[in-house]
Amino acid sequence: MPKYRSDLSLLSSRLFLTDSGLETTLIFHDGIDLPCFAAFDLLRNSEGVQRLQRYYARHAAIAEANGLGFVLESPTWRASIDWGRKLGYSEGALAAINRTAIALMNDLREGCESPGSPIVISGCVGPRGDGYDPGRMMSPDEAATYHAAQIDVFADSEADLVSAITMTYAEEAIGITRAAHRAGMPVVISFTVETDGSLPTGQSLKDAIAAVDAATGAAPLYYMINCAHPTHFAHVLATGEPWLARLHGLRANASKRSHAELDCAPDLDAGDPIELGTDYRALLRRLPQLTVLGGCCGTDHRHIEAICAACVATESEMSRRALAC
């Protein structure tokens, strides 16, 4: 049975870490050929499973050492029908490997969770198209139908929630939210933005969140931003407007490069982990409701350690101030 699916209030009551840039770590640090950025393909053999186990366990240990919760995000960002077909997976084989991914997350939770570090399992859903370019945009109904196959597998597993990562336009996010609601799954929506802080479609983050909430009765548990550097969106979060209360998580890139620059870059820009931690600390002071913190492209365990060091101190500082008042 899912451990926390019916009680995810803990995600808003304490600080949680999540992992870093899984795919860029595997490609650039581990030297693994990862067609289509499809980390789930490693689940086909024991060597691949062991690599994923080491990756996740290393990140979970950072959370446990600091008394923080941890969100185990399954390696299934590319494990949907279109991407699976490109890698030779039938729909049945794809469903099976999604189940295998969540089973691995559950095994990791059993081995890594402690009373001071609860671990929530998230079934990761990625965009049907490219993570930087929406390409052919679906209607909400089409998106719901497309993503339902993967989400339904998560609903029949140990996953506590569904996280839609690197969403590039509101209609796909609406469809995923509806599919998750029909399956009885809590859902988190994470949008990506360009260097101007707007979605790749040009829509503002504020308007995208408003559109999803309006079309779904504010069904998402919360929203996140991922796959962009804090300097790309910090100005958007400085307005103090009420909609910002819907943001509870960040998974930023290490690099300040644009999506277009990253897409054609032959190297890994790992940025500066300490500087990234400082950027997170500034955002947490501005938005104290941020409770899920991790990394995206170019980040690794060093960035998570730096984010943790900067933000745990900030959270403690804010708690002391609250008590003093």
C-alpha cells in the first residue's frame, strides 16, 4: 500500500530534498549512453539498476544526515508511449518498466528511510514532446488520454503522488492533472521557463498556474519550477503576489545558459554549487513556503549538499524569528 498518498501534508510542514540532474549525471559523470535522455532504460539489467540505486541512495543520505525528508522521484521522465516506442518498447513493456521503477523506489525507501527522514515516492511524468520546446501542442483532453497509461500504473503502485516535470505549456499540465485526478492520485505540476521567466510558449508562469487551477478546480497539490537557473526566474518571484503561494518546490539548473544553448552544448556546465545554494537561500527567505528543493540539468550531489547547507540554516533562522514573534 502507498505509505503517504492519503497524508501528504508533511510535504508542506517540513523541508524535503529531492535528487539532482539524474540524466546529466548519468551521461557526463558516469559515461553512460542514454538515448533520448531515457534513464528508465537502465532498469532492463542489474548493472543499470545498481547505478540508479547508488545515485538515489547518495542523495537520500544527504537528507537523512540533515534530518530532512526526501522525495524519491522515479526515473520515468521519458517512460511514456511516444518515447518508449522510440526505444523499442511496446505499451505492455512500458507499463511493466514503470511498475519496476516504482518497485525500486519502494525498495530504496525501505532501506533509506528513518524516523527523522521520511521518504515520499513520486511517479515522474515528463512532457510528450521536448522538455525545452512544446512542439505540437495537445488539447487538455488529448494530454489526459496520452498520459493516463503511465499515471494509471502509478496509481496501482506504491507511489504516493505523481509529479509532472518540465511542463512547457498549460494545456498538457491540465490534461495530466485531470488524468491523475481520475486515477485518484495527488499531482504536482512543475513548469520550466526561459531566461525571461516565461514558459517556452511565452505565457507567464502566473498565467499558466492560473489556467491550470481554473481548469481543474486547483487540483494540483502545489507547483514547482525546474530546468532553469534561479537568475532566469527570480524576478518573477519578487512580486509578492498571492499566486506565489502555490509554488512549493524548486529544481533549478546549475547553468545560466538558455535552453537553446544547453540543447547544443557538447559539455556539461556544472556552474557553482555554492552560488546555487546562495540563490536558493535568497528565494527561500522570500518564499518561506518552499519546502521541496532539488536540482535539474547539470546538478549533482555537490549542488544538493550546497543547497541543503544554505537552506537548512535559513529555515532554522526563520523558525527562530517566528518563535520570537
